[in-house]
Amino acid sequence: MPKTEITAEPGSTLVTITRDFDAPRDLVFRAFTEPGLLVQWLGPRGLSTVVERYDVRDGGRWRYVQSSPDGGSHAFHGVFHGDPAPEAIVQTFEYEGAPGHVKLDTVTLTARDGKTRVRTVAAFTCVEDRDAMIAAGMEWGTREGDERLAELLAKLQAG
Amino acid sequence: MPKTEITAEPGSTLVTITRDFDAPRDLVFRAFTEPGLLVQWLGPRGLSTVVERYDVRDGGRWRYVQSSPDGGSHAFHGVFHGDPAPEAIVQTFEYEGAPGHVKLDTVTLTARDGKTRVRTVAAFTCVEDRDAMIAAGMEWGTREGDERLAELLAKLQAG
């Protein structure tokens, strides 16, 4: 199975994440934009995600809450820039536990021989914010979320 | 008169802009959020700015067009993340002449002995985008816009 490549150069404010998924681009795009699919793969296993709002359009706001079995919960929100499309899903992202630390995520989906390459560029406004999010488990959450997404895409294509 | 400090470290994806203005914070905030004031200072002299939309709220969209005397015009648009406040105006920004190259701007206004320090962090998603915007005249437009803002703030306080 292909693995998730995560790049975070020292001193940079970017994190770049790339992974190929064995599914057509339209299906991957649906998994990113339909809340009913999103909650099935977003983030690490063991957390349950509730999407409170997911307004997939230019200026549309989104918010979701992730809860762990021990009762802890973490909320996130942002805004879409431009109408989301497979060519680019651009959105701001803020963890409500660290208000004011906003990043800009750009996800591009590229079709490759029936597979889809998903590339995410997360742009932070300072190195400290980026490193804090990495320290908080961004890499772990991303890798496990990508594993779950691959499983979901396989299930959707089998079903 | 205080000058605008612009920092753009080689290889970074950030541009940081700082300047002190001799005006109270609330007035500076109005100059950033009221279209009727914004058009009087934004960008270099000689361009006229028409604000088509400026929806100052979380998820609100904005768009303006700047025209030069020779008839050329350039349009820009973005989305506010969070409700704009003097503590932080966070917004995406895209020049429509280079679609898909989005940056995230954070403006913070800090009161200092009756003056206001304006600090802007522009976060790009790659070094090439940042350097292209610098090459396109970002620094010149910023410095001249800041001069015009200082003049406008003086006029508003005298009037």
C-alpha cells in the first residue's frame, strides 16, 4: 500500500503531504467534501467526528468536533476560499484550543492512471505555529487518517 | 514620519510588514474595514479602487478592482476567517490575474501611547508565489499605501 509522504523542512512554515489513493478522482473529492464520508476517515482511529457545519462553497464556513473515548473533545473551524473543486480545495483551519493560530490548507487532487494523487500544502503564519501543530500529533493524525481514507475508498468501490 | 518595515527572509514563504501610525486603534481599524475609507488609501497613488463587496464577518467575502489611468485594471478577492477585530483581521487574498495563488494575511493592531502599530503577516503557500508577488511590486504598493493611510488618518483626526 502506498504511504503518506510528509515534508516539513526545518525553519519553513510549510508542511507538504502527498499520497496516492487507488480510487478515481471524483470519489476522492466526494470523500473530502461530503460530511457523511468525511467523518468516516478524518483523523486518527478511536476519535469520533461530528460535523456541525460544512458549507462547501466560496466563503462557506465549516466546523467539526472530534471526541475521544475518554470524553475529551477538540473543535476545529475554517472557511473555504473559492468554490472547492478537485483541482483545489482551499480553506483556512483553526484549532479552537489555540485560537488565533490560523493556517491555510490547499488540497489538490490529480488523476494518475485511475488513481488519485492527493497533495496538501499547509501554510502556517510562523514556524512556531507549524512546529506546535507537528508536536501536537499532526503527522500521526494525518497518517492514520490517510489509512482510514484508503480503506473507505476501497469499501466504496467494492460496495 | 515612521517608515514601513518589510521583512522577507530568503527562502521563507512569509512577508512581515510593520508600521506605527499616529492615530488611535479604533480609527485605524475603521480604515481597514470601512470600504469608503479603504479606497482612499489602499495601494499606490494613481490607482483608483472600487470595492465591489466587503462583507466584514466570519466567512464574509470581499472583492475590489484597482484601475490605472491607462485603463488597465486588476481585481483581487478573498474571504475573512473569523469576525474581524482590532486584535486580528485574518483573510485570504488572491490576485485574479494569477488564479490559484492564494495567501493568508493576518493584520494585528496594537495600541501604543495613543499610536497604533500595524503588523501584517502575509503567509504564502510556496516561496515562488511570495517572490512573484514581491517582484510584481508588493513592496512599492505597500509603502505608498501606508503613506496614504498616514495622510488619511491625519485628515480624519483634523477634520
